[in-house]
Amino acid sequence: RGLTIEHHVDRAHQVRCQREDVDEMLGNLLDNACKWARSTVKVQSETRDGLVALIVDDDGPGLPPELRTEVLRRGVRADEQAPGSGLGLAIVRDLAGLYGGGIALEQSPGGGVRAVLRLPAYTIPGSLA
């Protein structure tokens, strides 16, 4: 589709999760972002309060505020005409919750959806970080 995917993820931002679970969560978020983006998907990370936030933005049509919590439920889809099962965001929510994290959907600065996945930061035992 000719999408541009920009990433600004600091390698020092590590999370305390199984790699396969992080792959599953990010894969679902990127799949959704690429499905709806018009031209650009952006991925970035930041840390705050012992958590790493992985932020995925798209420049697609967006999602009305009243649906942002609803689509995190299993089987709920914002657009029945688009391909998908309605399971991806629920899987992200469930996996993030297992690690003490969470997911929130917001409006992206680009007009589409911003998915903010928060996971516990990994720190090296005995370090001051």
C-alpha cells in the first residue's frame, strides 16, 4: 500500500514481559494501524513511573471517543465491513493486563488513532535505574 512506517524507539526502553507476548501485542497494534492508515504509521517509546509506553499512531480516519473503550472488548469491531475478527485489541488488553500494564486508545496528532501500550519497565537488578 506504500505506507511509511516511522519508528523512534529507544533501545534502552526494555519491558518486563515475554518476548513472544510483546511481539503479539505490537503485531496486533501495527496490523490495526496499517489497516487504517492513509499514508503513515509512527511508533515511539517513552518511560514514566516505572512503565514503558509504546505508542503507535496512524493518520487514518480515527475512532469516535465513545468507541475507544468498546473496541477493546473481545469480538467488538468498529467497522464490520473491514477485514478482521475483533480479537486483536482484546488480546493486547488481556496480555498487557497480565503484566500489570494496559492499553488506551486516543486521538492521534495525525488525526487517526493513537494506541498507547503501557508495560512494566525492565531494570537490571541492583541498578539505580
